[in-house]
Amino acid sequence: MDVKFLKTLQKHKEELIKNLTKDGFKAQEKQIDYDDEIYCVKAQKRVFILFNRTFIYLLTKEVDSKKLKELIKLIKSKFLSYHIIWLAADTFSEEVKEFAENNQQIGLLNIDVKE
């Protein structure tokens, strides 16, 4: 991919919120304190009359198994309920990919991030 088309994590977050809003979600950024650059977006959509679907999107540069455990713990402490956690990153370790394949509440989105 050409370097001029790569986006920063901030630009990916803005585009994600814009796209989710277009698709009928109520999407907003949530502050999460973390050592690495990370953005969190909470998206909710009402399905039928009573059911709300809540998705948590975490945008970061890379995710390995140690970081995955930290992020899941962070999400569980910050949000009472959610249906799925979407991890959007430039790179995922093989352990993370395998874990996500075997877990219905973790999804992976590959994004190209500008340094």
C-alpha cells in the first residue's frame, strides 16, 4: 500500500465513528487510559423494540497476547455489558488470531496505520 494513503489511528477512529453513524449506530468515543496510543469507540444500535446491541471498538497499532489480556480486562472494568469487542489494529500476533477464531465475543479488524 502506498504510504500516502495510510491513516493515523486518530483518522481511523474518526472514519469509524462516521461510518457507524451512517449505518444507524449511536457511536461515540470513550476515554480509556492506557500506556500505548489507543482509541475506544462505543457503538449502540436498537434492534426491534427492546434489544440494544452494544459493540466496543478498540483501535491500536498492534495486539499481542499480553496486550489482549490487558485490553479485555480494561474493557470489562469500564463497560457493564457489551455484545462484542472489535480490535482494530495494524498487526495481530498468531495467538491473538487463534484466540479470536475460538471466541465469539472478540472480532479482529485489520487496518493500515501510519507511523
